[in-house]
Amino acid sequence: MHVVIMGCGRVGSTLARSLEDRNHTVSVIDSEPDAFRRLGPGFNGDKVTGIGFDQEVLEKAGIRRADAFAAVSSGDNSNIIAARVARETFGIRNVVARIYDPGRAEVYQRLGISTVATVKWTADQVLRRLLPQGNEPDFRDMSGTIRLDSVPAPEVWIGQRTIHLQEQSRSRIAWIDRLGEGVLPTRESVIQEGDVLHLVMREENAAHAYSAIKHGPEEG
């Protein structure tokens, strides 16, 4: 792939080096030439000085042959405009914009532009580490209807079939972390000591799910 990145801050420079490590070609745009020093001497991609939503600058960065575009500058407005230009003017399908304002991020997500709401994401990560298990999920969909939770296998469920936990908790086990590997459960799978269960559930069922997980399998 060829990827164009707008913004050569810590996120943009890290993203650029990670893409090169995976053998993709990269062009990085930033309005400050000094910002390119973050890329290091080993970076082989293009460094384009200019405004990331300027069409001539995007052309110079190879936007017409690009497979993806990431707008990760420090400004919400710049990221939104650049993402829309890449999507609507140049027809790039894989477009991602970093947005600090969670409300704006949801709006543009609905318009088909993938967004990373950094403030909300960071706040959610802190909450997950501060609050007791079950208060904050690993992930919520944009509508807030579906959540994904990581739950260490409760002692009362060890030796029980995964299908029984799913039925009684009204959740689905997306996968299990077991001995350092991901395992997709089948109807015959049994919960083992040390497992971490990744549960998908409706937000409205979360209280019931955690109650069922805590109290263990029902008799019969």
C-alpha cells in the first residue's frame, strides 16, 4: 500500500515508521519542516511541507496512487477538512481522522469517515483501570448498544462448557485468551483456569451478565 499521513507529531511519525516496517510506502505531510526530524534517519518515505488539505500538496504526496489516508495533526478542523478532501475529491476509501472532540467524532463516523476520538479513548482507558470490573468495557460500538468486556474466568465457571455461560449470561464469547494464544470456542469448549473470556453483550444486559458470571452455573 501507499499511505499518505497528514501530521508528523508523535502519532504521525510513529505511524509512518510502523507502516514502513511493514513494507508499505509512506508520504508524510506537515506544515513545519522541523517536524520531520521525528521520523529519524532511517525513514525512506517522502516528506512534504505544506497544508495537508491543500490539493496540490496532496498531489505531491502521491494521493492519486494512495490506498489510504490518515489525518493525525493536532487540529480537529484540519483533520476533518483533510479527511473529507481525501475521501470526496480523490476517492480514497480508507480514511482515518484523529478527532479530539468526541461529539464531532461521532458525527463524522456516521458520515463514513473513520475517526479516533483520542480524548474519549484515553478517558475510557483510565476509567477501566480505576473502576471495578464491569463498570467500563473494553469497547462500545458507536451507538452505545453493544459492548466488549474482558473477564478472567471465574472459579465457579471453571470446568463448565462455554455454551452454558453464554446462555445464562445472555452474552457471546468472541474469543478466549488461553496460555498466550487466542482460542475460538465451540459448543464443546470448556472454560479452563487462567482463561480470559472476551464477552460481547448488549449494554442493557451487562448487569444480568455479570450477575450470572458471579453466581455461577444454574443447577440443571
